[in-house]
Amino acid sequence: RRVHGGTNVIGVENKEKWLSEINNSDLRLAIGASIVRKMRQTVLERTGYTCSGGIAHNKVLAKLACGLHKPDGQTLISHSRVSELYTTIPVHKVRNLGGKLGASLRDDLGCETMADVAKLTRAELVAHYGSKTGEWLADLCKGFDSEAVKSRHLPQSIGCGKNFPGKLCLKTLEDTKNWLLQMSQEMEERLSVDKEDNKRVFKTLIINVKIGKNSVSKTIQLRCYDSISIGNAALDALKTVNKVQGDNWEQPIYSMSLSALKSVIEDQRDRSIKDMFGELRNIEIQHEDDNIIVINDNSDKIIEKSNDTNNINDPCDRSLIHEKYSDQNVVIEDLDDHEVTNGHHAVIIDFECSVMDCVNEVS
């Protein structure tokens, strides 16, 4: 079995003539196309799966090219043909323009395709989006992008999706819930396997949906890998972009997908918590000459010290201690079994496995 032969060259009907007149820049692309075809053939032989390929002078254009002749073709975009390609490319299909920036180009500036964006001057883009983003957009409109290609051994996203064409479209909440549950169960299984294999967790969930003729995406925080929680969160997000009338959607849904993004290594996640609160495990409360001292018995480091239990002078008073940790969802408890002396006892401020201690007066 062989991969689909030939390379689709954007804007070129006679490839033999194009090759006979080719310049050095496009010659490099032609050599790259030959290499990509061999790579696709190797993938097919080793896995039994076909794949598509894109050949261009930068990552953004190559990614666009790769999607033009799926699932078993490859496409080459010469720099001289970028403006021709852009007439058919919606803004949201371009890398980094699928979110708020792409929506702003469409809603605020009326740009539906990349060709529409290219009609704006560099000065207009900079005035609207600032120097960094405006300059980047202006270069991108001319087919230039300097983002480096980086080696990647792990997928940066995990997702699943389903199309509901024609009469199969989702019109009711109940049908949508059922499909979301199936998709969420698949996500839970795949995310759990990834967590076990790669020791990382994903923090962001994107819900993509095609409603009527429009494609919409919503980004929410991925708090856990439980399929019920994922499904409920996705349904709540859908309700913000498609109105509900009774048990029916105002507009039918023709496709849905869930994608988990922005992974962090578990050790790094734990490290950030430790950095925030300090590595305090075992504590010991001592008193000496009516001074109350809270120390860490691993390092003998004094955490808080007070000789006036109505006011902790070092490093801050009691109200400031509460303020200091108020945004960390800490649990503050008065523990009778930590009674020290003169009717005073410890207040433990606990966040997961880390402990911060201060001294507080019994009310």
C-alpha cells in the first residue's frame, strides 16, 4: 500500500513548468515535499495509518497547508502564493487566531478571511492591538512568521469530537447531555492514562461547537478528570453560547469537541505550592518566659514570635496574618490540643499538606 502520490502546490496547475522555472527558495520547498512524502509512507508502513503533510517556509503556513488535503495528501505553499491562499482562509483557522484575537478581528474590524486582514495597514493594526501584536499580524498577513519549530515528544492537547450532520444534528438538551457524557467518559479515560504515563495534569478545557453556521469555542478551567464534572461544565458552557427554549436549543448543534490543554508536570505543580507556603511539616510550640514561639522542628526556624499575645509584632499583627493568607483558600482552626500557656493556643493555617502557623489569643 502506498500513500497518495503527488504534492498539491497552491496556485500551480502545471507542476512540470513550475519545477523547470523554480527559484532557490521554492526548490527548498520541493526537496522538503519529497522528504515529507517519505515520512508519510513510513508512518503508513509502520502503523497502518495515513496522514497529511504541509510544506511551507514557516510553521503557520505549513499548518494551514497540512489541513487542505486531508486525510492522505500533502500541500506546498510557495511564499509568492500566500495572498492567493489567504482569500480562502477564515481568520479563526490560523494558528493563534482561534480565540479572542481572532474574534476581535472579525467583530471589531470586520475581517472574515486573512485576505481581509491583509487589507489593513501596519499602522492600523498597531493602533488597534499595540506594537507587539500589531507588528506580528502585519508580518503574518505577508506570510512571515518567526516562531521556531520545537521538538515535541508529548502531545500538547488531548481531545475528542463528534459531527452531527443534517438530520443527525442535536436539537435537545437531553441528546446533548448523552453525547457529552460519552465524550467526557472518553476524556476521563485518556486523561487518566496520560497522567499515569506522563506524570502531568491538564488545566484548561476548550469546548468547540458548531451552532447553525457559526463555530464557537469556550475555554474553562479543568478542575478534575471526573467525567460527570467535565460533562456538566461543558453543558454549562454551551448554554452561554446557545439559548435554551424549554428542553430544546434555539439553534441546532452540528458538531462538538472537547480539548484539554496547558499541562503541567505534577512535581512542578507541587513545587509551586511548597514555594508559596514553605516546606513546613512537623511543628512544635514552645514557650519561654511568657514568650510564645512557633517553630519548625525540621529546621528550628522561627515562623512567628510574640511576647504580647494580643499583638504579634514579628512579622505582622493578627489581622495581617489573616489577610496574608486570605486568598489561598486556607482553613483556619483553633485547636484545643495545641494549648500552650497562659490560656493561649495555636491557630493552624492549613493548605493541603503544607502548614503555616501563627499564635492567636483565645477569644
